Amino acid sequence: MDVRTVQKAIREGRTVLGIEFGSTRIKGVLLDDNNNMIASGGHAWENRLEDGIWTYHLEEVWTGLQECFKELKDNVKQLYDVELETIGAIGISAMMHGYLVFDEKDKLLVPFRTWRNTMTEQASTELGKLLGHQIPQRWSIAHLYQCILDEADHVKDIKFMTTLAGYVHWRLSGEKVLSVDDASGMFPIDTKTKTYYADMLEKFDREVADKNYPWELIEILPKPLVAGESAGELTKVGAKLLDPSGTLKAGILMCPPAGDAGTGMVATNSVKVRTGNVSAGTSIFSMIVLEKKLSKVYPEIDIVTTPEGNSVAMVHCNNCTSDLNAWVNLFKEFCDTFGVEMNMDRLYGGLYSKALEGDKDCGGLLAYNYFSGEHITKFEEGRPLFVREQNCKFSLSNFMRTHLYTSFGAIKVGNDILIEQEGVKVDVITGHGGLFKTEGVGQKVLAAALNTPVSVMKTAGEGGAWGVAVLAAYMLWREEGEVLCDYLKNKVFVGAESTTIEPDAEDVAGFNVFIERYKSGIPIERAAVDTMN
């Protein structure tokens, strides 16, 4: 890219900023008006387990956001010798679901409960029956209803309930809105009206009428917006929150705050029917855009939406790479102990590639990566576990292959329902997230797990921050009547570099052997949870 052209675009505000709050990293990217990434910034953070609740402190939200933006702003200055004073539009994205509730003075009523918490089983079950719709434990409405069932005192004081993306957007813009995809992880969305199901809202209100709360559900939920709609502007207060130095000007347009599932669909060009994507990081989820409604409700499958409000089958699993990362860190400690200099990219790449040398069925090894509960296999809490037979083929390659396989274990269990029982058709799955950064490895394993071609794009590692920046660009620069999938096809992914790996028959057979071992070994994992409780 020509530096002078980029400098001119930055000065004139012909850029878009996307910031996503991932589970371990806050990532920011700046795109020009041709959707090229011209600068980035980031900040590492981590959830914590406090009093049995997985949470982030809200102070960390703001310090992390400010550090991320400062790094991005410094990156702009270093690369182009320009101060970042204005931007065409900003998009905020974050982990979906969870429980963030505020009173009339905008005070947080209880500590933020993230998607990772699985203490709402009663609420999830009862709401599913009441509404006739799958309500996962991590959904905001499940958390709210569980608090009602538990007679929590704070419920009567709720004035506003939102997600992490909705919270950050609200503080930056003053607008209590959400992208419809993120809203669909709070309460079921009617894909015809692109808002919450009116009859389900009424059923909920009738169910809790005897509590005499001073609110109706619709009054405390954020307003859903579809991709392309404006979601307000950066206020003076918001500009100071984002950039305490005062350089950034107020008045910047903001697109609807999105969930990580929605931005993942955009980042992988997976918003059309019969396309899908898998996002693999601390948690893992798959999304397939449906041709038609499923025949019945499945507890393993959530129905959410694209950023335009179209129906998507989502399989979400709480655990993916946390245990795998812990083992890689152990190998890093081994290297450090003997004075061997090894950067983490090389270590990950070497260990992941080694896995491809292992036996197709992992040679009799088995692992569960359950740092937290896993609803797909009905665990309210989990314990990371590695177990092997006495006569197994215990090697580094089989060990690494086992931990890669188990990272996709629960997601396969859920997707087998869609593909085998519902006959859902998908032409290609696109992978994104940290697990796909080592070329070819995560792709090959996922292709075996789902028996479907898997593509990875050059932007896979940028994930949701890039995706929400594109949504901001779509709001700014789309043509009249131009739908999102056409905008992505014609203006974003033209000539995009990608690689596709077809499923290998022997790999598929080997993964199927492993998954049967995985399912039959569930009692071992349950015993580990009981023993170490």
C-alpha cells in the first residue's frame, strides 16, 4: 500500500475501527476504505474464577480497551507518521451471552457472569419448556431467570440487561442497542421481524407476574439492529473513555455492537445459506446458515442469527484450547529449564505439526479438555484429564494429536446431530481463530472431525476484530439495497487468499474411532470431577 494514500485516508477519516473483546485478548484493527488492514493493537487479559463465578472485572474492560487503542494509535503513528484523530466508523464486538445487569443509576448489580458459567440448568430447562425454544445455560435470559428462581434480591432493581459488547457500546455512545446476532444470544429472535419473539416475551412476563417486578422484559433488553443500520455516535464521554489522551474526536459513527459469532461469520464470508464456520479459541463454536427450520428442538443446538437476522444453527462448546495451551506452556518450561531458546510460535508450530505424524486414532490415548463445564456432554463443571491404556502407543505425536482431537471432540458430537439426523447440507466450513494459525494442522483435524472441506483465509488469525470492522465499513459504504453477502463477495473477499483441505478418508475413520472412545470414556471424566471436588 502506498504510504501517502494511507496517510490521506487516515487524515480524512476514511477508515473503520473494529475492536473485539476475546476471552484472552482484546484486539483492535484499523481498515482503510478498501478493507485493507493498515494498523492494529492488542491487550492480553484473562477471566478469573471468583466465588465459583467466571468473571472479568469491569475496570479491566476499560484499561484493556484503552491499552488496545493506544497500541493501535501508536502503530498508526509509527507506520504513517499521522495522529489518529478521527475515524469513519467504529464497531465493537465481544464474547456473546452472559449476565450484565444495571440499576437506574447505571450501577452494576452483581459481578459480570460470562458465557463460561453453567449454573443455570434449572432455568434453562424450564424456559425451554415454557418458550418451546432451546435456551442454553449461557444465554442472558437463562441467567436472569435463574436469579428469579433463586429469589435474588437484585432482580427487582434491574433497569438494563446487556452483553459485554452492548455494555461497551452503551458507555461509548449512550445507545442501548445490539446487533441482532448478539441479541439472539440473549433471547430468541423472530427471523421474520428481526426482533425478539413477541409471544415469548409475553409468556415470560406472565410466568413472573406474581413477582411484581417494576419492569417488563422488553423494557430491560437492548434494541436489536440489523447490519447496515446506524447505532449512534461516539460521545465526548465515550471518546475520553476510549482515548484518555483526548486526541480522538467525538461524533464518530458506530455500527451495531456484535457478538463474536456474528463477526466470525463475517470474517469467514459465511453469512449465506449452506455456508458455515468454526471459531476455535478458548471456547469453540460452529455456525451453519440454515436452508430451513430444524424438525425439532435439540438441547445441543442453539438457533441464533446472522448479522442480518437469518437463522443459524450453532453448536457451542465451552472448552477448546485452554488445556492444549497449558501443555504447550509445559513444553516451554522444559525448554527454558535446559536453556533452549524457543519462541512460542515455533513451539506451537512444531508440536502441532508433530501431531500429524501420529496414529489416525491417536494410538489408544484419550483426553478431556474440560477446564469448565460442558453442556454438550452434560457436565456442570469439568477437570482436564489425560488417560491412556497400558499397551497404548504413547508418543509425542499421539499425545499432541489426542489433544488436538479432543479440542474438536464436543463440537463433533453436536454437529453429528445436524448432519446425520437433520440432513443439514453445508458446502464448506471456514475455520478461524488461534487454533488455525499453524498452517494446515487445525484444518486437517477439523475436516476429519466433520467430514467436510475446511477453508482457512489469510485473515483467519484476525478473527472478530476484522469482522466487526467490516460491519462498520458495510454501514458506511454499502450501496442502496446491497445485502451483506453481496457486499462481502464483491468488495471484501475479491481475490482473498485461502486454502481448502478436503477430508482424508483415513483421518475421518481414525477420528470416528477416537470419538467413540471419547464418548465411552465420559464416566472416567465424571469420576475425575467427583474425586477432585
